[in-house]
Amino acid sequence: MSQPLTVALLPWGDLVEDFLDTIAISFDSFCNEMTGGWLFGYIDALKQVGVQTVVFCVSARVTEPTRYTHKPTGATLCILPAPAIHTRVRRSLHNQATQASTSRWRRPLLAGLNDLAPYLATPLGLLAQELRRDRCQVILCQEYEYARFDGCVLLGKLLRLPVFATFQGGDFQLSRFEAPLRLLTLNACDGLIVATQTEMQRLQMRYGIPASKIAQIFNPLDLSLWRGNNAPTETLHQRLQTRSELGIARDAQVVIYHGRIEMHRKGLDILLEAWAKLNRDRPDHNRCLLLVGTGSDADQLSQRIATLELANVIWVKEYILDRTMMRRYLLAADVYTLPSRHEGFPVAPIEAMACGLPVVATDAPGVPDILAEGEQFGGVVVPRENSTALADAIARVLSNSDWRQHLGKCARQRAETSFSLESVGQQLKALIQVSGLTQTSEFLTRNQSS
């Protein structure tokens, strides 16, 4: 029997707790409940086409490689201990940040440590050991504009493993070391998975990456979890029940946003300004803004809502792990909005589209690719940083029920035809196989007895 194709997935960031802590998710919940997003969407899509995955994360809360099973997908989660030097550097930077002042001679040293820290976060030796143990044949990084990708390209060359990376919004660099290294590693890797035309053009113009090395593949969505308005009785019952639980009137017009609470990146300040304008211009309408999610700027969002005195805002202040519950929130709404300034390829609006909701979104990267045909794909796209345009577009959709229903049907159709697990899984598998997977044969042979 031939060795099944196994892909190592490496998420962005230094430590897994850096992400989980900001959305108030425990590691147990991550293992047993969390689904969706880029990571688990890729796992599900690859599983559809017979490809196994092992997720490699780094944590300061383990002392040796520790394995778990992600319950919803069955994928292996391998948690690697953070290198001791990375822990020491982070502690030093944290201690310095808590001091009132920094001496002039220490500032260059601290700046250098801050630049170096991401490159110290991945234990490459341990990662190589665990790659052999799991017989991984491909390395796939979440973001290529990050230090972990540079390290993985080096490791891939040493182990004769192909290395790929995706784009999920990281078109910026955090370290001065990245610019010269990135030019080398992007050209040395085996392929880049990009969903947006804007990012494909940036790669070609900034780094000279040939088009043949870039594959346009959308992020996948498990459509079976997001039934739309095609079961009227069940949908109406869930809609009214959820509204009742949230204290929303049966006949209210509901606009929903769900996702991380990051004021600037997600444009939530723009959304609140648009909502205030909508209420000023049309004070006689019964409407509600439903926010679902939490994040690093939760306190700032609370303060902004209070400052604007927005009484018709309901906020479910938690990261919803239960997709069934999240679907109920979406089905309780009439319009979905995404006010972001910056995105990679957002999954949240696709979830709303799969539920049959029309989308009003800004032209943040990724959005024009999702709604390439505008209204024919179920959405209205407005300029970023423009609360007036956002308010006017939301008002137009809310004021015309027939058009709103038509947009919702178009949105569901777009989700079904372009973002299914099967479609994306086949594309990913084909890319991996075409781009030199045969070079892993020597790696597997060397580790036959591992």
C-alpha cells in the first residue's frame, strides 16, 4: 500500500496562545470544538480528497512535543515547545515594556531583539524530528510574509520537502530582517496559494515571482454546515426563536457582523459611524445591529458604542465555536456587513452568503474577488474608510425586500459554486502533486524505519 499524502500545516504567529488568548478560547476548546477559518477549512478540504494533515503549533506551555487529536476533523495537532532562547527574549522585551523609560544605549539592542524574536520562535530541529515521525511529505505555511515561512523554506531544502504557503492577509513585515530574506525564500519555495488578484500582482511587482508559481485558490467552506433559506419553515422558526432569545423584535431589520473584534483592521469604527448615520437619517425605522465576536479591542468597542449612545446595538461578546449557533445568528439577520480596512481572504462573509444573506462590504483585499460580479454574486461593495457609503448601501438593501431576497439567492449560489470543500481540495491536491511532490521520495526512504 502506498504512503498516503500527508501535509504539515503551520499557522501564523509565534505561539498558539498568542492567538487563542486574544479571543478567550482555551486550548481544550481549540482541540475539541473549534472549526472553520483558514486552518480547519484547509484540513476539511484536503480530507475530502484523501490527504492527511498534521497541524504544528508552538507553545510556551509545553516542555516536549505533545500530540492531540482535533475532534471535529480528526487531524493530529502536534504542539512543539518554544525554544528557551525565544522565551528569554520575549521575557526581556516584556520586562522592558513595563518600565517607565529605556536608556538610550539599550534601545537599539531591544529593537534588534524585537526583530529577531520571530526567527527564534520555531524549533526547527524538533520540527524536523516530528515531520519524520508523521512522515509528512509537504510543508504548508499559513503566511509567507512571516519569519516562520523563511525557516520552513530552509528546513524544506535540508529535508528535500516541498514548501508552500498561503496568503491570509499578511502583506506586511514585522522585522527588518524579513525584506532581504523574503526575496530569497519566496523564490526558493515550491508554490504560493493566493486568493486575490491584488495580492498576486503585489507578489509579481515587489518580488518578481513568476505567475507560474502562484495558484489562485479560494479559501474553502463546508457548505453542509451553512444551510440557507431553502427550508422556509425551519428557517423561520430558528429566526424567530433566536431573535426572541436576543431580545430582537420579530419585525426588526437586522444587520449582522461576526468575527474578531479589531477596531482598525476590521473597520468597526467605520461601521459604528455608519450605524449612527443610518439612525440619524431614518430614526423611524425599527432596526438592530447585531455584533458577534470578541478580540483584543473589545474594551475599545464598548467605549465607542457608549460614546455614540447607540442603543439599538446587541453584542454577543464571545468567539462562537459552535457553527450551528453561529448559523442561527446569521439566519436571524437580514443583511451581513464587512466594514474591514484590511483582509486576506475573509471567510466570514462567505459563511453569511451560504446562509442566503446579502452582503454589504468594503473593498478590502479579498472582497472584490469574492464579489467579483457585484450584485450578481449577492453583494454590494463600497469604498473603505467611507461610513457614508456604507450606511447608504445598507439602507438601500434594507429598504427593498424583493431586491434583498434576490441578492440573498445570488449569494448562496456563489458560495455553492466557488467555495466548496471538494472544489478547493482538488485544486490544492493538484497543485501539490504538480509542483514536485516526487522530491519527497528520498525523505520517505531515509525515514522508512522511523
